[in-house]
Amino acid sequence: MQAYVIECAVIRSQYTFLSRKLDAQPLAAYMYQRKALTLRDLQSIQSLSSVVAAQTLLNIILEQPDGVYLCFLDALKRTEQQHIYQRLVEDGYKGQ
């Protein structure tokens, strides 16, 4: 439970940055393939504009167990969004 609390805090502290910078559609597709998102989640994210899609994805992640967050981190690496991964892993935990 401790890890999940930290992960939520990291997402919340980086929420504005993530909302603007995430490319949510490929992340959602990857996470759906890994069974971290439902088909309904995927379809919802794919039908939204970029910022709203990113916010929707983040809100879903915040409501899920920590395995979904770990899948999200993996998806960032696999969808060429390593700069965001680095920010979450390195900078995001500072002060937590």
C-alpha cells in the first residue's frame, strides 16, 4: 500500500505536466494489450483530445492498483516517451 500512495503522490505532483505532455493514445493501446485497461477505457481515451485523453488516463491510473502504474511506466518506455518516464522516476520521487 505504501508504494501505491507514493505513486499517486507522484502523479498528482506532476499532473499538469503529464496532462500537457503525455501522448495518451499509444499509452492506452499498450496498456490495453497488457490488460491494464479495459476496452471501454481504451475507447474512451481514443475518442478524446490530447489533454483530456491524458487526464482521463491519469485519473484511471490513480484509481487502480500499483500494477497498473507499473504498466504505465513500462508503456512510457515502449512508446518513446522516456523523457516522461525519467521525470516520474527520478524527479517525481524527490521530496516524497
